Amino acid sequence: MNEIHYGGSCGHVCCLRVENLGVKIGSTEILKDINMHVHCGQMVALIGPNGAGKSTFLKAILGQREYSGVIAFSEPGKRSHKPRIGYVPQSPSFDPGEPMSVADLFACCMSRHPAFLGVSKAMRQTVLDCLDRVHGQDLIDKRVGTLSGGELQRVLLALALEPMPNILILDEPLSGVDVEGMTTLMDMLDEIRKTYDLSILMTTHDFSMLMTTHDFSLLPRYADQAVLIDGTVRAMGKPEEVLSSQAFRDIFHMKGGAL
């Protein structure tokens, strides 16, 4: 059985538990035998090539895809229950000519009132408080369509953190973000998980972009564990171990490891 364990037992910290997870679409098996534990305060990076099933796995956790096996969340002294999940999707595209501001976007997502009626003073303060978590208060009046990749990720992250979740899931958060923006975003995620004791589960690029920027150091610097997925778990452990594994070299057609 493939399992990821983080220090201590599940009886001491809240935990996302995945056992023997499988996903089929029609007669095609997309994922099989996925097993892992993700504890509070831990960051886990799911890596793998395009089509490996990373996003499908996240959709199963989000309840957007039927699956076999077990997905459970538990906290000390409580029965397993459905966790509150914050989700940052792959960067959506916005029309640069769209007049919608960041404040308008928050109002659309958080208020029952149509955005065209304007953003109330109370809502504006709520948006500022949310953006403060990602050091992005200066973005409140920017048009969403003009945001850079890094700025958009910060805005989406701020949305995902309201209300504060038990688990934060990010699908390709580094996509469309330059190298400096990657470090800024990862610093922010590291700060957030330590401040709020969140479990963070994120997928990464297929590494073609990371290879050109020579920034493989990002993963070992921030993630506690890496899981290499290609239909099933091919390697797992500390990021530096996975990035130097034979499975990683085989999947990404590399002569040597990433590190």
C-alpha cells in the first residue's frame, strides 16, 4: 500500500486520509491505489506529467468526481467529517477590457447583492481584510483582467481563505507566474500554513518550465513531502528524494535527477 505519513499519528492532529482511491471515466482507469495522509500544517506537492491524474485527484477530494476508496477528514476527539476546503483553481482568464475590479470579484463571490449595485463600505473593508492575508490590499481597485499571473494567484488565494478552511487545495498555482512571483507565492503559502495550521495540497507544473528556470530548489525549500503521480503513486517522500528518483527520471525522460 502506498502511504504518506507525517510525524505523529492521526490521533494527535487533524488529518486528510486517502485510502485505495481509484477513479474511472467510463471504462478508462485514470487513478488507482492512491493512499496518503496529510496532516495539519503540512504542505504536500503532487507532481507528474500532464494527464497523470493530478487534477482528477483534486476533483475527487472536492467531491466533483466519483471515486472508489476512502477520503476522510478527522480532528482530535471528533468523528470523521467533511472538512472546509479552500480551492484555488488553475488560473482562469479574464478579458483585459472587462471593467470588473478585484473588489467587484469579491462582492460577486461573497455577497448576495449584484456587483453592479456597487460595493458597500462594509464589503470593501471585508475585501481589504481578506487581501491583507496575502499582502495584496493595493490590488483592491485593480481590474481583474489587468492583473499579472502572480497578482491573480494572490487574489484567488485570498478568496479561498475566506472563510478560513481546514485544507487548502491549489491546482497548478505556479502556472503563469514568473520566477520571482513563484518565490513570493510560496513564501506566502508557507506563512499562511504556519499561521493558520492549514493542510496544503498543491499540484505543480510538468517541470518543463522549472527546468528552464533552474528553480528545482523551490520544492525542497517549502514542501514537506512530494508525491509523484502517473496514474498511481510512482514515488513519494521528501522532495529531494522524489526529484532524484529513478521514477522521476523515467517519467520526465531525464538522464539525471532534477537535483
